[in-house]
Amino acid sequence: MKALALLILALATPVAAEAAERTKLTIYTALENDQLGPFKAGIERAVPEVEVVWVRDSTGVITARFLAEKDNPRADMVLGLAASSLLMFEKQGLLAVYEPKGVAALKPAFRDSFGPYSWTGTDASIGVVCFNVAEAEKDGVKTPVRWADLLVPALKGKIVMPHPTSSGTGYLLVAGWLQGMGEEAGWAFMDKLHDNIAAYLHSGSAPCVQAARGERTAGLSLDMRGAAEKTKGAPLAVVVPSDGTGWDEEAYAIVATTKQLELARKVADWGATKSANELYARSYAVVAYPGVATMPANYPANAEAAMIKNDLGWMADNRERVLAEWSRRYEAKAAKK
């Protein structure tokens, strides 16, 4: 028995030693829960000295938390958060200046062009309408083609969308309307849309899920969620309005105050590699690395072509103003948290 115990101890010692040598890296993220495991595994495989510790919530919550902690940051990195949020952090000097190796190979839209170089994009999310054609048929409503088609009286109380303060999806939709239509027309559209809204939900995916279940006729959400719900068998049309839709990209950056700068740089280098982008492509149709793409079943063919000319700087600079005005007008229909 003593010999067996010694053998077990000997076999376990290298594993324990390896675990002891790993350094915890706290990463703030808005990735979906089912992405956390694969991303952690990918990072730790590429940088074995690191143990990833996630702090995960929705985009709005993580953005607010990071800004609230700016005088005493607790994160080492931010990953899987909207680039418009990272631009806000960059302008306040909260991000480390670092250009990962291999970044020049990425699509220009996914590289920090504002400077000094602080963040790198990974993938893009595009606003869509998850439209339940079975429910719509009961009310004699046609599948929308343009955003204005959502304003018909028959859809009153039958539309849900993400709350833009708590959801990055909600904010990219609102920013898309204000940029694509112009601010005056954008707010006028949202005023009319508000009449048909049942509730503003605190999740980017929940509106599409509700539409897929037939709980609502239309759920404003993201391209990949729409494709996924339709593939599961939901009677959905995944609509990218022909007059253009908002989008944002997820990105990553190193926090300026991290005490693990060298390890964070290694993770940042991994984030720009083709292999990392192949991991992103498991969850997104549009990623940073040219030629890396996964077109899932039922993905809307015109999605990337319908993306508006998006000014991420505008989204960052106007976020607080736009969200305050949005809340003043529409907060009454916010779902309970």
C-alpha cells in the first residue's frame, strides 16, 4: 500500500507542479457562456503558463463595471467585448499600448486605426430580425423587407428587442438606425417602433429565442442567433433589412495596469493568429482573418453586404448621450432584470 501511495504521489507531482507554475489572468468578457470553455482551452493551449479566469456578463454590464473600476482596475485583459466599448476605454487611457504580432494580416476594419494601437477585433455581429412566419400568418403580416415594415399596426405588442444599456446588440441596432437614417429620422423611427414593442429585454439573444418559440412575432437580434434558431427548426425568416443594418465587432485588449503584461501580450499575439480566428469562426460568420469563414446553415446571404458604413468612433463618443436619450424615451417598457 505504501508503494502504491508513493507511485500515485510521483505521478501527481508533475501535474501539481505544472498547475502551481500557471499564472492567473483575469479576463473580462461578454462572450456567450457556451464559448467560454473553448476560448479558455484555446488560450491555455497556446500560452500554457496562463490560467484564464473569466469575469462574464452582458456588454453593457461589463462596460459599466470596467469604467467604474478605472481607478482600481481588476482585470488583466478584456476579450469578446464590443470594439465601441474598447474605444471608450482607449480614449480614457485605460488600455495598454500594444500591437500584437501578425496584426497586419487582418482585415483593416478589425485593426485599431485610432491610435495609439490598443485593441484588435476578432469578429463582427450584425443586427437582424428573427421573424416568426407562422405567427405572422395568423395576423396577415408579411415578412419585413425594410425596417419600416415593422411599424404596421398588426405588430403592436408583438416585437421585442435588446435593451441597449445592458446589451451590446441593442446598442448596435440603435447606433445603426441613428447613423444609417440620420439622427432625426432614426429617433422618429424608434418612436414609432416603440409603439409596437412588447418589452426591451436584457439579452442580445433572448428576443430571437422568444420569436423562435412563437412567444413574439419578431425579435430583433443577431445574425448567428437567427441562423441557429432556424436550424433548430423554428419557423423563422432571418431578415437583414435592405436599407442597411447596424453592426459592431468584438475585440480584445490589455488593461494598462496589469501586472502580467508579458503573459497578456502572449495572449494578445495568439488572438491575431489564424488558429484563433478559426476558433472565432465556430461562432461567427464574419471574422478578422481573411479567408477564414464558416457559413452556417440558414445564414442570411445578404448580411455582410447590408452592413452600414459604421463609425465605431461615433459609437464610442456618443454612447452615453444616445443611451441617456433612449432611456428617457423608452425605459417604461424595459423588462425586469
